[in-house]
Amino acid sequence: MPNLSESWHDQKLAKNNVILIVKLNSPYHYMEDPPPKKSPDKCLYPNCAASFAITYLVSGLGILISIFILGDLIFACLRNKRNKRLLRETMEKGTQPDVEVSGNELVLRPETIKRLKNILQPYEGQPFYHLVCGEHGTGKTTLIRISSREVGHGVIYVDVPASLDLTKFGDAFGKSLNFIFEEHISYTKQLIRKMFGKTEGTLSKWERALDAFKREAELYKAKNGKPPVIVYDNVGRLVADHPRILDVLQDDAKDSADNRKYFAVSTVKEVS
């Protein structure tokens, strides 16, 4: 039997394990069998192709949502700028309403028109607003329209419709300003407000149009050195069914005249 000290290696079975005896100079070093190699990690999903497909699908969906949000915000920004530009141009040029009376039927009153044009061009520091009264059929609407067209600059003409529906009054107000009621056109911002419960006070169309006019009135005054004028024709139509709105318009006209922000001229049917 060979001597263990002189042998380079021997094999010995002990408890079903192979023991390697390796001579590294001296003394002997005993080493167990190297551990088995680990198999590569398996895919988390049974089908790796399905896993990659889901990953790419989620990534693509995120990219599409990002593109939509960015496009929506850009569109809303451009649309709002366009609407502001139209509103500003209308304020500069004035509404210039149609007279709607043929030349054969029109009875000119140069003195009255001259007085109305002076009213529509308030002097600096004017502290009051005007009320034009007259019986039905005396030509108040025709004369105020002629005067508004001739003055043009900074005169907004609103014809109060003969309707109980306030939406029509809001539409008429917006039309006189070229206002399109698209202040909150962004769908993304609307969705965020709904998700986080951020709600804004709901204003009617006429209130939104009035707010838009007042914002532009400040810019018009800063640019031209004088406040604009707004004409409420046939405002008496609000008396019977919407007296609160009439009070709001009258109070706002008084406050704005006191602060020289804008001046209001209203036409009503004379009460006998």
C-alpha cells in the first residue's frame, strides 16, 4: 500500500462523500467537491415573449398618453391665445352693430345722434353712466346702433334678447365681444380637477362674458388712455323675470364708473 505522505493524491470514500486529499507542499489540505453550478435564473413569467410584450405595451401606452397630454396643452394654449386676440380686436374696433333699417324708413336725427356719440366717447374723469329712455317705437335702438357704428373704437353693443332663457342673453353678450366661451378648453386640466376634486365655481355665460369684457377693458384703457363703453340695449327686458341680473349689471356699471374702468350706457322703454 503506498505511503500517504509520499503520494500526490488519494481518494477516500467517507459517508458517501468524496474527499480529495491534495498535497500542497505540506501539510495536506482537505477539500470537498466544488459546489454544483447554479442554473441561470428563469423568467418571471412562464412565457418570456409574453413578458416582453406586456412591457412594451405599457411603455407604448405611457408614450401615447404623454403625447396626448402635451398635444392637448399646446392646442389649448394656441386656442386661448386666438380667442384673446379676437376679443382684443373686437374691443379695439367696437362691435359696430347692423342698423337693420332701410334708407327709406330711416329718419335721421343729427342732433340726437351727436349727443349719443358724445355719450359714447366719455371725457376723462367722467364719474357716471347713462340711461337712455324713450317710448316704444321712438327709434332708441336704431339711433344707438348708428351712433355705436360711427364711434366704433372701444364701443361694445349688447342687444338684450326678448327671452326668458338666460342662455340666450349669455350668447348675445358673447357674440357682441366675439367671445367663444373656451376659457377651460384643456381636457387634461379638466380631468386633473375632477381626479383631485378641485372644482371651480360654475358661472353662467353672461357672467363669464362680463368677466372677459372687464379684463379686456383694463388692457384697452392702459393702451388707449381711456376706458371703453358698453351699451346694454333693451336692458329693461330683464326687469320682470331677471331683476337680480339687472341689479348686478347696474351695480357693476356704477362701480366701474366710479373707478373709471369702463362706462355703461343702457336703453330702456320709458314707463308712463
